[in-house]
Amino acid sequence: MPKHPDVVVNLVGEDGNAFAILGRVEKALRRAGIDKDERKEFQSEATSGDYDHLLRTVMEWVLVDRADETENDGLVWDEEYQDWI
């Protein structure tokens, strides 16, 4: 379970661009009302290793939506099944 499961970030289309991923997560955290110090903590942790470390950190902090946005129209995240229903 991520630290902020209510913050959903879609990474489809980022094609390995670390800066785009960081920006997308930062924007989602900011929109969710996460304070600046905690966002800095995320940035620091996410950038303290390689690309794989970045992705692991993102998944530890937010819920990553790996599906194409259009596939999830009208669906709701089910915590028990850890899937869209």
C-alpha cells in the first residue's frame, strides 16, 4: 500500500523520462494538498538512486495507474482486490 493511496498518477506515455515522472508525481502530490516539506522528502528520496529506484519510490508514495486513461473510464479502484472494478 503506498504512502498516499488516494493520489493516483498515470505514468502511461512517459517512456522512461525520469524528469517527466517526477513532475507528474509532484503535481499530483501538490494537488492532493501534500505539504512542501513532504514533497521535498519525496523528491530527495526519488532522486537518490537510479531509474529503477525512482520507480520503486514512486510506487511507495502514490498509487500508479499503469493502464491507458481511457480504459479506466467509470471504474473505481478496489482496495481489497488491488484492481479497477
